[in-house]
Amino acid sequence: MEPFYFSKFESRRPYKPIPDNKYRTLLFQFTGIVSIALGFAYLNWRWRHSLNPDAMWFAILLASAETLSFLSTILVVINFWSNKDAEKTPPLHFLSEIEETFGRPDRPVKIDVFIATYNEDVELVRYSIVDAKKLNYPFADVKIKIYILDDGRRDGRDSAKQNMKKVAEEEGVGYLIREHNEGYKAGNLKNALENTEGDLFAILDADTRPFPNFLVNTIGYFRKRDVAWVQTPQWFYDTTPAQKLSYVINNKLKNLGAENKVIANVIDFLFGKITFNEDIFGNDPRLFYEAILRKRNFYNAAFCCGAGSIHRREAVMSLAIRDFALQIKKLEAYLAGKKRNKTEIKNERKALLLKQEIIPFKFHASEDIYTSMMLHGDTLNRWQSIQHPDVECRMLSTQDLDSWIKQHERYAAGSLDIAFKDNPVFMKGLSLGQKICYFNTIWSYFAPVWLLVFLLSPMIFFFTLSLPIKAYSFDFFKYFLPFQIMNTITITLGCWGIQTKRGDQYYVSSFWFMLMALFSVIKGEKVKFNVTPKDKVLALNKNFKHILPHLVIIALSLCGIVYNLIIISMGSHPSVSGFAANTFWCLLNMIDLSVMIRAAYWTPDSTLEQSISK
Amino acid sequence: MLKIRYTELFHLTGDRPLDELAGVCIDGIHYYDFKSLIFLTNTDLASLIDLIKCSLEHGVEVRFVNVNDGIKRKIIAMGLDRILSCD
């Protein structure tokens, strides 16, 4: 098969899930409660005793941001409260094992594997097909059918496009297309469900390559008749490898025409263990799947993320039909309210019936989370979801900042759009735990509101010389430090064994595009479904617009520090301790912001030997 | 899964395979006999909705006869009682 950039990462193997430990969980619960108590004490002190009356607007702004941020802490503690992995069971054989047959003749279960594609390189999709064809299953009479769902209509009609249909035929798998792109991926899946008949179906993206035991390890969960879907962790096997300091420096020297092996050896000798740029785009989703989503099993609130998931057809069809019926009822009620005569109502009802569609996955930019929410809220069936802990597929990550931001902007805008249109907090049918978990996801996308305040606060101090608190006194540290320390311990325990550094940096560094996503949703703009490129590295000049706000903040911060140093040297600075505290804060902000700047100018290694492959 | 042969929608005659529905069109109303059906899956229900829509496009109403209580209960539970006409 045609080699791609990711061919060099073929030997990478996924992580093993962290075993559950009840003592660690208990310790987490203890520190979590203490952390929340200390947070309340700190905020109580902040609001009641620390606001600076000389700069009240600034004081209230920062205290409000801290309060909003603290709500995140509470939500995270609730999310991480406990773990409840579903019991693994062997693969099933017959339909009667997953649903009541009501006297119908029993038969082996049918499984479909959908590979959704739009414009990806057909040879890249071939990798996914080939791996899907290698899927094991212990029962020979269980039919596993693979279908390519090509929303790009690459069936040979357009000679300018690659021919996806030809690849599907060469590989001997099914090929499904439709003549429009309504509903994007959700519409593509709808079309597939209308043309297939599997009792269970797996969703793979064009770049999702299942390991041979993907179905063997997951299908057994469906013995529980209320399990609607199983999500496996998405694992990106092509994240950027770590680079030695000597390599980074020598590369810069090489660009200047001054490459020097001696210097490289000296740096290696002195700082050999220091590495840079590992997963520079913060693509590794382990924190999300292993800590956040896996722990939502406890509340039956783990949501589907699309690729790498397996679904019960009856569950999504049940949702689709009930939604269809509900929409018709709503429209009928609307017509009844308009006081039409019987013939008019009959005609309009007919028009509505013809217009309304059965939609298994919600037509939305975040169709996965939206559909999950609806299934969880289905009081008739009380569907269960399972976040499977082991990696069963490998996927490709975005390889440039512009694509990364477009992808995450869609996640943010999609989730925020749900918050404004169908807020889970007010949704009937969801349990309290499910409401909190869904709200946690949505709330995380409001982070730019307080992050912007945290990023601007040091600068406001530098240029106004006004403090948001009365003083950086002992009282401040007495309340602030215990809360921060306990919070760090709590998060460390909650994310035990998982690297969070890159995630923390991107949390701050993402403030700008997340803010833009928030504004666009507030303005009522339609959320665009951008297909994430996985096979190309885009031009670097596209990235500059994404990092401009970061550069401005860093530049202003540096100017502010210099300005304050001048005032201090003149002996007229009103708060040197305030300067020290804000400079420290500012430096932490700059470190976090810098990751996106480095990502913007990151280029793939030409010589992998010089980097440390994981 | 229930299969409907749309191309034969208006001239269903003779024996049908077990997984297809027998029907007859009288005075602009197409009747389908559910006598041999003991259960419907959600996918089957979706097929029936598609059948109704397909018929409506041609100005034909659809009614289902000999529907057992279990299927009727399911239709009501799914909120389709005003969409799928059962006798």
C-alpha cells in the first residue's frame, strides 16, 4: 500500500488503561471535598474582605472570573468522583442474546462496520478498510459487513476526483453514497442505516484503523439489553515525537548555516534528558477518554464520540422514530392553534409527514454528544452507555495548527449550540449525575470568559498600577495557597498516571478560538461542519491569525514588565509585591500561550533518527 | 428487517415471501394485513413510516389491519398512533 507520513509510526502501540484503585478513589474524594471547602473559604474571603475599593471594577471582574472558574473545579470533582468500568463479557453469537425475539426465529447477530469518508485520500481510507477486513470474530456464521459511506460521491463520475468506489470494489467491501450532503456525517449515517440491516454497527472515520479484536472485546457488552452504545478510546498514533534539545538547537543553527556536531554533543552531554515538542498540538486525548469519559460510567453519562464506537440499531432507530412522532405532534398542535378547517389541516399534515424525516443521529455539528444526550434522556428505554477502557483502534491526529483549531472550534461551537438550544440541565429524563456531566462538558467551553480575565489581569495591573485585591498580604496567601495546593493534589489524583501538562497549556492557549466560537453561537451563526484534514500539512501562513492574540498578550506583558521595572528603579512603584506576584502570574500565562505559537511554526521532522520516537 | 417492495406498492397480488407484507388497494386506501406479524422492531416501524410517506406522495392512504395488541401498544408507546392507522 502507498506509504504516508504515518507509516513510520506503525510500530507504536497504545497505552494500557490504568487499573482502578479504591484507595486512590477514596483519597481523591477526600481531597476533592477539602479542595471545594477551601475554595469556598477562599472565595468567601475574596468577596467579603479582599476587594480593593480603589479599583472596584477590576476587583469584581477578577473575583467573578475566579468564581466561575471555581465552578469548573466543583464539576470536575463530581465528574471524577468514582469509576465503574462495565464488566467485560465474551462476544455474543445470536440475536436472542441482545434482544427479545418475541417468537421470531433466532439467527446469528449481524454486524455492520461503517467507514465514513468525505474527501480523504482514497489510499488512506484503504488502510482503514484493510484493517477492518482483519477484524476477528469467533463465530463464522456472524456476518460482518464493511461499508464505505462516501459523502464525497467519488464513484468515478467526476474524473477530477479520486475513485473511492473503485477502491471499495478492489477491497470487496460495500459502497454507499447519496446525492446530497444534508446533515453532514449524521446524514451520511442515516443513509447507511436506511441501506443496511446490521443489528449492531460500528462507526469508523476514514482514518480509523481498528485492531483485530475491536469487535471481540466490545460486542459482548450488548448482552445487557439496555446498552445503546459502546465507545472505545480514540488513540492517535501519529502525535509528534519528542525532540532532544540538541536536535532543536542544531536545527536552528542549520538554518543559519552554522550546524555544529560538537555543540550538539555538548548539549547532549549536559541536557540529554531534556526534550521538546512531544505532542506539540496537544492531540493526545488520553486525559479525555481515560479520566473524564471513563469516569462518567459511574453516572451512565459517557457520551459517544463517533469514531471507534459500536451501536445498537434498535436504540438509534427508537430515538429517531420517537423524535419523528414528536415533531409531527408539535406541528399538528401548531396547525390546530391556527384554526384551520379539517381539509386544510389534513393537507398540511400530509405535507408535514412528507417533509419530516426519520433521523437516527441528530443533524448537528456535534451529532455524537447530542444523540447521546437524547438517548440518555429516553425515559421509555433508559439506555445505557459504556466507555470501554482499552484502546481498540488507532487514528490520525491533525498535523497542523489551522486544522487543529478548526476541529476544536467545531467541538466548542457544537457543544455551546446545544447549551443554547437544548440545554441538558433543563432536559427531562436525564438523571442529576447525567445533567451535571453534560453541563460540565458545556461549561468547559465557557472557559475563555474567565481565561481572558486571567490573561489580562496582570497587564491591567502593569499599566494602571491598581491591584484587584487590597494587598498581596499574608491573608491572601493564607487562603489562596491551601486551596491551590489541595486543588493540584486533587487533580493529580483524579488524573493519576496521565500526563496533563500539554492539556493544561492548551486549556489556556485555546482561549481565543473558544471565545470566537462562543461569540458565533451567541450571534446565532450556524455551526459549520468542517471535515478535519488528516493527510495534509497546511501552509504555515494560515496559522498566524490564530496566534496573533497570543503574540499581542505576550508583547504587552513584556512591555508592562519593563515599564514597571523602570518605575521600581525610580523608587515610585506603589506595590513591589504586587509587581512580583503579577510578573510570576504573567510568566505562567506566557508559558501556556507559547505552546500554540510553537505549534504554529512546527514542521515535521525530516530525519526521524534525530528525534526520540516513542 | 421488514421489506417493502415499493415498485409493487400499488399492485400487490399473489403470495408474498414471509418477510414482506401482503396488501391490497381499495378506493384509494391501501390496506396491509398484519395477520402474520407478531412483532415489529424499530427499524420495521421506520420502514412503515417510509411506506406511508411513499404512498402519500402518490395520493394513497395506508391502513394496517389485523394488528395484534403487542404491536398496537408499541405503536402507541412510540407516539405513532396518529400516524400509523391500525384496525
